[in-house]
Amino acid sequence: MINTAIIGCGMSARTFHLPLIAANPAYRLTALISSREQPDLAIPRYADAGTMLAESDAELVIITAPNSVHYELAAECLAAGRHVVLEKPMVNTFAEGQALIRLAAENRRLLSVFHNRRWDSDYLTLKQLLADGVLGAPRLLISRWDRYRPQVRDRWRENPGAGAGVWYDLGAHLLDQAIDLFGLPQAVTGHCRALRPGSQTVDYAHVQLHYATHEVVLHTAPYCNAPVARFHLEGECATYVKYGLDPQEAQLKAGMHPADPAYGVEPADQHGTLYTENDSRCIITLRGNFPAYYANIAAAIRGEAPLTVTAEQALHVIYLTELAQQSSDEGRRLPVALPA
């Protein structure tokens, strides 16, 4: 078994990481660092990362602490010879990501980022339609993740600081999916701003990725209180439109076990539609599979499989995150040119 520590025990850890680790027999949770009391978790607790690394037997450290401390915690764990999984976003700057990748290589440790939305039910379905050629050559993808959150809340994601704001939060998922589908674009045009009165961080993002043969639009806004397509993909032969969000987050919050036959299965009334020139038909949404992320991490640690979500891929997300914000700040389209 892989002895595992978790740093941070907020929403992300309790909703995703703890249940997914508990459901996988390859892992044993042996250490926890949290600023909150966790009476329901019978796991040895440590005051800080240094103490945990010195005293626990953790082989893998999962970091779900606020984005502002991702780099320093990951660097400390990698230097101590531990494998590391970081909650997204990986870090706050491209330079920090490069430094972590070098540190992981020097210590021959695994470094990955929890880009779990690659296993969303609707994303898996869209990806399969592209692979099957049903849509023809893709020409336009609109990927939206909107919310109705008109009031600014007092929490670290909405307070000023490194890695705060919705573009670093939901934007990381939107970017990772786009890169997974199409690779890096040629250029980026970003509009990232604080739309709500009193907001001190980005709460609205409309970012366009320019490819040689198609366009990708990524969008998230805080005032959407009506149904909107999560995915709208136009190809030369057909268009796929999908409403609603993947059910796995809600199921995990409700206490559903990932082994439950209903886990990851979307209600029929939320299935997407494929539109051709003369017809339309329902596309049954594939089953979502967040557990696949940690199954791959275990296999990679054992040397049985390559990483699915590599640190290099996560670094590309950070690069585009920064580039889109720079584009927004400067009011111009910017070319994609990864630093050496």
C-alpha cells in the first residue's frame, strides 16, 4: 500500500481526495495537516509539513492547501523524497512550475496535478465523439462553466493574493481540457476582470484560444442563473451541444461511494444532442470516472504505467493562465511562445 499524507482538509480534500483515496485499496492515509479540527478522521495529525515529513511514513503527499502555498509545500515535500500530487492549479507562476519539475527530476519523484475534470462524463463523451470522427474536423469549441454567485464572499479564493480568483480556479479546468484535446494554441486573447461590485479578484473570464484551423472559447461568469451549454462543439459534419455539469462532485458530496453502480452516471434528461444537417439525435453521456486519476497515480508510483496528468502538462496550463491575464491587462492578442 502507498502510505499517503494530505496537507489541507477543506472542501477539495473532503469532496474529492479523501473519498477517492479511501475507495482505492492501493492507498493508506497515514498523516494529516489541517488548521481545522477533524474529529471524524482517525488519522495522525501534524502541526506542519516539516514535522510530518520527519515523523510520518508517508510516501505520497497530496497538497490541497490554498494556492499561495502550493510551491513552497511541494518543494519541501519533493526535497524530502516524497511523491507529490497538487490540487489545481499547479502553482501561481510558470517559473515556480519549472522549479518544481526540476526538483522532482533531481529527486526522482513523481509530480502530478489533480486535473480530475479530464474524467468528467460530458468531457469524456465529447472526446470520444472527436476520436470517432462523428463531428468531422473541429472548427469551434465553446466551453462554459458559469455560476450564479452575485455576492462576494470572504474566502481565500475571492480575497486578493497569489492564485486567487475564478480564472485560477475554474479556468485551470477549462484550459486543461482544451490543451488535452488540441494541444497548445498559436495565440491567446483574454478578458479577465472583476465584474461584481466589491470584488477584488477576477470573477469573470472570457478567453479565446486561436489555433490554425479552429477556435476555442473558454468562459466563466458569476451572474448566470439560467441553463447554458457546458459544451458547444461545431465540426464540419455535426454540432454537439451538452447542458448540465458532470454529476460526480454532487454525488461525492452526498456521500455516494465511487464503487456504487450509479456513481458517475448522468440522468437521461441531461444527455447531449448531436445535430447534423438534416437530423438530430441524443448522445448518451459516458460514465464519469474521477477514480481513474488515483488509479493512474498508484500505477505510476509502482512503475506500471506512465503518468496521465504530467507536471509538464500542468505547467502549460499555468503558462496560458498567465498569458491570458497578460492579454487582458494589455488589451491585445498575444502569441504563444513557451519560455525555454
